[in-house]
Amino acid sequence: MAPLSETAKNYKDALSELKMNSKPIITSLTMLATEIAKTDGAKTEARNIANVIETRVVEKAKDSRVALATLYVLDSIAKNCRDPYASVFAPHVAGGFLTLFAQTDEKTKQSMKKLLGTWETQNVFPREVLARIQTDVDLSSNTRVPPP
């Protein structure tokens, strides 16, 4: 992976302040991402910011409070500043979501299912991405009976 740009390093530092679900911090991070999207090289910086967020979701998967709050940042940015973020998050959002889902408690899973529902109703990500997530969530939620 290429070294982080100065903008991405600053964003990563700001994101490190998020230790739990905090609307003011999430709003601030969303506003910062929105401003970054207006700069020259917005698509490249958006990809860098997306990498920072996606990496944190996976790295913090065992700390469900931090990982879920980080997923809420991703959600807020994708919904409130769709372009270019929704398209740069789309190829990787399933992996991070499912990694967290596989490692978290039932309460967090319920929150994640609600979040997935909003992505579906608001068409935040492409249908095929959401279908992959939904299929894996459904499979992990069902108790499978082994064949006789």
C-alpha cells in the first residue's frame, strides 16, 4: 500500500478520536470528508480517506463500539457526500462490514442490520454489493443443521 497523503494522515488522526458512537465527532468527520471532496484530486483523496476508514473498521473489529462507530462514519459520508465517496467505498464495504459482523456481539449485529436496511432503502451502494452483504448476514444468522 502506498504511503498516506498528508490529507489522509490528518483524517486518520481525526478519526482516531472516535472511541464510541458520537454524533458530533461523526458529523465533524463527515464535514471534513465533504471539504476534501471539493479539492483538486478529490477522487484520489476520497480513495485515501476510504482506505483509512475501511482499515479502521477491520482493525477495530474486536472492539465493536469503535468499529461500529467507524462504520457509522462511512455511512454518514456515503449518504451525505455521495460523490465521490459512495463509489469508492462500494468495492470494499462488504468486506469490512462482514468482517465486523462475523466478530461482533448480537446487539451490534442488530445495529448493523438496521444500517444495512438504510443502505438498501436509500440506494447508497449498488444492489450487487448489498445483496452480497445480505446473503452473508442471512447465512450467519441462520442456525444450520448438519446433514445426517
